[in-house]
Amino acid sequence: MSLIQTENLTKVYGAGETAITALNCVNLQVNAGEFVAVMGPSGCGKSTLLHLLGGLDRPTSGSVMIQDHPLAKLSDDALSQLRRRKIGFVFQFFNLIPILSSVENAALPLLLDGKNSAQAKHKASEWLTKIGLGERLKNRPDQLSAGQQQRVAIARALVTEPVLILADEPTGNLDTKSADEIADLLKQVAKTWGRAVLMVTHDPRIATHADRIVLMRDGQIVEDKRNAKDEG
Amino acid sequence: MNLQLTLAARYLGGRKLRAFLTTLAVVIGVMVIFGMGVYLPSFTAAFEKSLLAASGQADVVITHKTGESFAATMLNRVRAVNGIAVSVGAVERIINIPPNFYGKNSTVTGLTLVGVEPAVAPYLHADYTTPTQGRFLKQGDGNVAVISERLADSLGVKLNDTVKLPTTQGVVKLTIVGLLPGRALTGNEQIIIPLAQAQKLLDMPGRINVIEANLGVTGEAERRAIVEQIKAQLGNTYTLGGLSSGSEFLGAMQMAEVIFNMLGLLTLAMGGFIIFNTFRTIVAERRHDIGMLRAIGANRATIISLVLTEGLVQGVVGTAIGIGLGYLLGVGITAGTGAVMKSVMNIELTPVVEPPLVVVSILLGVGVTLFAGLLPALSASRVTPIEALRPALSQVAQRFSRIGTLVGAVMIGIAIAGLLTGFFPLVALGGFMFLIGLVLVAPALVRPIANLFGMLLALLFAREGTGELAQGNLTRQPSRAAITASATMIGLAIVVGAGGMMFSLTGTVMQLFSKTLGSDYLLVPPSIAIWKGDVGASESLKAKISSIPGVGVVSSLRYAQSSLQSAAIKGSGEATISVLGIDPVEYPKISGLDFQKGTAQDAFAALAADERNTIVNGILAAGANLKVGDLIPLATPTGLQEYRIVAIGSEVLSMKINTAYISQANLKADFHKSEDVFYQVNLAPGADVALAEQWLNQIVADYPQFRLVGGREYTAEFSAQYDSIFIGFYVLLGVLAFPSLIAILNTLAIGVIERTREIGMLRAIGATRRQVWRTIVAEALLLAALGTGLGVLAGLYLSYVFVEGLNASGIYKMAYAFPGAGVLAATAVGLIFGVLAALLPARQASQMEIIKALRYE
Ligand SMILES: Nc1ncnc2c1ncn2[C@@H]1O[C@H](COP(=O)(O)OP(=O)(O)OP(=O)(O)O)[C@@H](O)[C@H]1O
Ligand SMILES: [Mg+2]
């Protein structure tokens, strides 16, 4: 049994002559503890795939199952809850709330889930410490470097103990050194903490950190291979 | 603290200026409503209380419907009714005290002269039997009086001193024989003298104007039966119970209260627009944050409550401050107008805070804020999580709803159609539809108007492209620009509307004034127009004035109160009327009426004839639907008398009071009134002015109830007085206009905050500080021009509605005057406000540090 499984996942934007098929019958399975990199030229449908997997958008046809539960049947509230508890997101632009400190930002999903504020912050600082930001708990995003901001975002994604982490070009806005560190961290997330991690990236060097590389073109998966370096 | 509150507090804290401005909008709206709520009811309450006090403590108080005197023998009819324990006849008359009559520092401006039968009155007023010093009146007393200790204090007199009083016989001195304990009632202090003496001093021999009676039974049903019997005995020209006069004035006060509440509501609506606008921007600005929250699992309800919590915090804080400031405003207005009210009407004002007012203010303040935040909150909840994954780009070219534009256009059409019908309810409804219509159409107008002004600005700020940039900034957010403009519009509409109304009023009044009060000299009583309390002089004064060498024409006014029953009169079907007696020969020589129907020549000739003819003024004709040729039954002390209307005409002093002019001969015959309350004097050509004036002064010195003033001087005084009454109103208008300044400031500030990155980019690629500054100022000018244009348009409509409304309500009758100066002033103020509002944000934008701006999230 796979953690995520898609069946003929298709997404068409628009209708009639201007319709764009962003995803075309994609079948993909990802297991717990797997670190998958999704690559492909711009506009091939990588982000669209991530959105559908994370329940941010609904497919035109086909289905997404997470832990054997089809997402199609869920209401908006149920999907929100699923995102809150089972999925963690990491964005290219970090998307931290500028007025909140690192801890508060990382604790957000727990707070949204109605958890007690002290507990939530305790948990958030644990995660921040684990990923090396123990010194920066009280700082606000504008007092952090880009790499540090992305770490806060990763802590935020992990704080609810989700089964799946979705990251859309998490290193797109970082310098090489920080990018490598973030990729390593995501690998650690998969390996040490046993989450499934799906990361979209343009950078082949970053992709080499992953176990598996999925290559897309024109809305379809054209190649799905084990990472040679990883096997070796 | 829960998440919503934390986020609300942090967001507000992070944008202090904006949070302050938004909250200020709530503050001002609540302040106006609360302030007016504190002031107006206290005013009406005080007025009602003094009316109640006037009606006394006896079981039954009988007065003539006209308020005038009647034969003392009427008392016998009352005494004939079974079940009446005791009944007394009395004379009660308010006497206005001329300024400085009791010395410079005296605060006594009016007294009630009460003439009672010394032997019987104590049966009805127990306090008469227990004087604290001296004794009560007794049979055979002459010029003696009993007054309260409090009055004695304020007059600075003691037992056995004398106190002087203006009367129809000139000034008389009364010896104080007794002091009574202070009364708990508000209203004038009383001077109690023997009935016979009062009849002599007031020139009303054998007459009384009030009968008080106590009943010998206590059962409610029995009492009612007795009251019915009294009514049957007296006929329907008498009133039982309290005084009905003054109710007309109460009506006017209620109308004012409605108008002020309307203004308060409009202000709050304006505040609502500001808040709405802020929240829209907040949502637009935080699309990323909101999208991220959605992506990490916040559901729609959470997002809605997030935005609403922020609104709630501001609503609560704003309302609390608004109530505080509103209380101060109310107290301030009370203090500011208190002196005038006390001297004009003997009313003490104390600000009152009624619990319902607090509740309503809170509901409105918090409610409007939440309501204004609701739409943006809903739109925030529709932000998709995917928004968070897109790179940040401020939105370009919002669309506006075509349906809204269409509905707005239709509403404006209906409003104009309503205006054309001239039917007041439709005109009034049209006023609101016009405003709402403009608000709806505004977004569609932004682009063309911005383009138009943009061309002008391009000429001003040539070559730099700042004008175009400003224009572009506005047109890409037409709805937001329109909302700001709408807030400005409502603010200016109120100012132009109310200002236009006052302009019409002042114009009408001053025109009438110069026409009807153009004589060389006037002898003015303490209270003009509300003649009831004035003590006039007997015919001998007029004769004395006429005999002064150099005096050409002397004309006097006499006064009596009456009432008219007619199905056409709204409410009770009955109206109180001032009957003014004029000399049909002398009056037209020196004064005049502004005739709406009929001619001066025919009308005065008809009054001179030995028939019952009358000229009614405009407000009476409108209120009772009267035409020339109608016969109207006027209530007189001798019963109903039919007068034929020969013309409709008004003069300034009585323009807002139902008035019928009749000949002095008829006034004497039907109303038993022959005292003159107002004189106009013209000198003969070639007269020795100095000598004549000296004589006049000398004669008037014996009649301190009159003040001698020169005609021109009086006109100036009148217009000054008139202006001073309106100063409060102007202040209020200022308070109302202020939010529109904040609206523009707010939008601009938000616009600057929102475009921080863009501005940083502009600066990075080489725009100078000056250019950035100009862009913002140009944008402000565009916004202000839009708001001002629409505001003036709506204001003109509103002023027309106000004028028509006042005409229809019968409080004032006036012609609509186009407030040209007001329009110019409003335009100037609107544009100046625009620039003022721009200064702060423009400074902020131009001083921005480029690096910070570029990194701004
Ligand atoms: N909201 C939308 N409406 C219409 N078309 C869309 C929308 N979002 C994406 N598309 C189209 O779908 C296709 C796939 O887009 P997607 O964002 O998934 O590409 P991507 O692989 O993530 O590209 P990039 O590497 O540039 O981020 C593109 O052709 C894009 O133009
Ligand atoms: Mg993408």
C-alpha cells in the first residue's frame, strides 16, 4: 500500500479552444520515507500536480488517494483539516506571516487546529531546534536570512507530524549553499522522520539529494527513476 | 489569547497608522451620534419639564384654548359643578425681564406674575400657608407681593424691601410681605400678588386666565365624570389639564432630532465606507498570508473570523473612544448653547446619558464595523490556497460590477423622476436613492473622470510621467478609488446639503427682514416673535411717541393667541395661532408684508373696513390649506369668530409661526387686547434727528420692557444673532466633514503601503523623491476631484430635500436658493483636503528607504 496514489489524474484549465491540459492521466505512487524530486521544463504541470496532491485544487478527472482515502469526496472543511493534519507545505516564497515570530509562525498549524497555545509553541520550538534554529525562536521573518526563513517554513510544515510534505521549488529563492542545506534537511525529513517528501525543482544538482526523480513533460510523467547516486 | 486575537492584535500593531485611521472613522461616527444623543433629549426633556411645571399642582387646571383671558364670572360655571371641593380663578402671566433690569449681574430673565384671591388660594396651594418669613397675602392688600426665598436671593432683596416689575402701567414697585420656601419646580420663579392688583397691572380688569380646582373625590372614574361635567359647562373653547402650547415647538425639536440622527447615521455610513475600504485593502494585501493559512489547513470560517476579529477589535476600541468623545461633544454643545437657551426660554440644560443611547451607539459602532468588514472577510475566505504559491504581485485592474452600475443608474433616474414630481415623500426618498445610486455608479465613473483630470495633470506635471502614473494607480483599482470618493462624497454632500439649506433660510429671512423691518426706530420687547411672554404698553405710549416733534409715523403690533380647527391640519386637527393686530392705515406706511397672494393695497383696505378680515401668513396657509376668500373660525375669548382671508403674506418676525393679521379694532373687540408689544417709528422728513432720539429715549425709559434701537442697527443685530445660532451648526458640519479628510488620507496611506515594493522599484530605477511625492499628491487630487464632484451634486440634491422637507413639515417656509458660494467653498475645501490628506503618505513614500522597500513583504 502506497501513502499517495493517483489514478489517471487529469487537470484541464479553461474550456473550448483555449483549454490547457496541465496534467494528462498521471499515475503516481509515493511511499512513506520516500524523497521524490519532480523535474521538468517550465509549464509542464509540476505545480499543478503538487496542488492536486495537497488538496489545494480539484482534478478535472481521475483521483488522488492519501492513505487509501479518496480526496474527491471531501468537503472544503474536511480538506482543510486534512491539510492541517496530514500534509505539510513548503513554498518557494516561504510565506511566513511577517508580524509573527519564528515560533509563532511554526506553531500556526497547531493553533489553527485549536491546540493550546503553550503546547503548540513548545512543539514548534522543538522542531525549530531540531532543524538548527534554536537560537532564532523569537526573531521575526525580516530578521532572518532567506535560508533561515525557509527552515522556519519547514518547521511549520513538520509541526503537526504530517505524513506528506509537499515542497514547490523550496530552493528557488536561495543561494547554492542554503539550497543544499535545505535539500539535505528535506532528505532528513524523509529518512530520519519517515515522511514522504515530494519536491519540485529545476535544479538537477538539488534533485540529486532525492531517492527518486520523476521527469515530466506536457502534463505527463515521461520518466520515473531511482536516483543513481543514491543507489550507489 | 486565541489565534484570531493574536493575529488581529499583531496586524493592527504592525500597521499602527492605518489601524489608527480606521478606528478614527468609527470614533467620529459614534461621537456624532452619541454627542447629539446626549444633547437633544436633554433639551426636549428640559422643555417638557418646564411645561409640566407650568401646569401646576391642582387637580384640574382650566385655561382658554387660546391661552387668553376670560371673564372672571366663568368661575361660577365651574363652581356649579357637583363634586368640586374648591376652585379659584387666577391670572398668570410670564413677564420677560429686560436685560440689566435688576442690575448688571442679575440672571433673572423672566418671572411669572401670579394674581390670586388671597382668601381662597391657600386651599389649593398648601405652601402659601407656610411662609418662612412674613405672611401670605390678605384681603385688601395693594402693591405687595410674596416671592420665594430663592428669588429673593437672586434679586438680592429681603422681607419688606421693594421689588420693581415692568407692567402695562410702566414700572411698579411691590413690597415683599412674605417669603415662601423654594419650589421644586423648574421654570420661572413666581411673584404672587393679589388678583385685583394683577388685573390692574396687566390691564385686564374683571378677567382671569386660569381656573384651578381640586376635586372632592378620589376615585378615578368619579374624577373623570366630574371633568366631563366641567367640559360640558364650559364648552369646547376651554382646555382642561396642562397647557397645550409649546407642543408645536416640541414637534420642531423632534424634527431636529431626526435630522441630526440622520446626519449621524450618514457619518457612520461614511465611517463604514472607510472601514470597508481598509478591509478590502487588508485582504488584498494579505492574499499571500491568507492563501498560506488556507494551504496549511485553515478553513473558510477561520479566515472569516480572522478578518472579523480585527474588525471587532477596532469597532470596540473605536466605539469606546467615540462614546467618550461624544459625551464631551454633548456636554460642550450643552455648555455652549446653555446660556442662550436659559435666556430665551428659561430652560436649564443638563446633559443626560440614557442607557438606550449607549446601547444604540455600541450596536451601531461595532455593528457598522463588523458589517463593513463582512464582505472583505467573505472575499478573503474565497482566496485559494494556490494564491500562496504564486509569486507576489499586486493586483492589476480590478473589475467592477456592471450590475451595480446599472442599478445605480436606475436609482439616480428614479430619484430625478421623484424630484420632478415635487411630492415630498418621493423627493425625500429620492435623496437617499440619489446618494446610493452615486455610490454604485462611482466605480464606472472613476476611469473617465481620472482620464479627464489626468489630462489636466499631465499639463501641470509635464514630461515626468507622474500624472500618468497617478492616473494609472487610480484606474487599476477603480472600486477602491470609488469607495474613497464615496466617503468624501457623503461627507461633502452633508456639508453642501445642510449648508444649502441654511443658505436658503438665511436668504429668505434677510430679504424679508429688510422689507418688513425697515423703519428708522424700533421699540423691541425682550422676546420678539414669541410674543406670549411680552408685557406691552397701553395705548397711551403710542400717543406719547406720536406727539414727539419730528416723529412722522408710528405703527404698533398687538398680540393675542388663538387657535384654529381644520381637518387639513396634521395631527390634532388644531393649530395654535398668533393673532397680530395692526393698524391698517399706519402699518403699510412704515412696514409691510411680503405678499404671496393678493396685493398690499387691497389687503390693507379690507382690514380697515368694518368687517372681520384677515391676512394669514404663508406657513399657516400651507399648514391648514387655506386660500384667499376662505372663512376661518378663530377661537376668541368671546367664542368662535369667522374671519375672511383677504390675502396671504408674511413678515420676518413671524415667518416661522402660524400668524393671522387682523385690525387692532377687531383685536380689541374680539380678543380684548389693546396693549402694544412692538413699535416701529419713522421720522418725518427734515426732522431734528438728535432731538427726536432724545425724546424717544426719555419716553422709553419709563417702559423698560422695551428697547429702543435704530433700524439699521437692528438689522445688523438680527443678522449677527442669526449667525450665532448657526455657529453651532457650522461646527457640527466641520465635525462631519472631517471624516472625509480621513477617508482620503486613509486610502492614500493604504495605497502607499500596498505599493511599497513598487515605489522602491521606481526609486531604484531612478525616480526622484520629488517625482514619487508628486505621484501621490496627483493621485490625491484626482480622488478629491472625483469625491468633490459627486459630493457637490448629491449635496445640492440633499439641500433641496432639506428645504422641501422643512417646508412640508411647516416649521419654516422658504424659497430654495442655489448655494453658489457654498458649492465653490465645498469644491475648494474638497481639493484642499485632498492635498492635505496626501501630504503624510506622499512624505512617507518619498522618504522610503529603497532597499527596505524592495524587501518589503
Ligand atoms: N490557473 C490557471 N489557469 C490557466 N492555466 C493555468 C493555470 N495554472 C497553470 N496553468 C497552465 O497549466 C500549465 C502547467 O502549469 P504549472 O504551473 O503546473 O507548470 P509548472 O510545471 O509548475 O511550471 P514552472 O516550472 O514554470 O513553475 C501551464 O501551461 C500553465 O500555463
Ligand atoms: Mg511551478
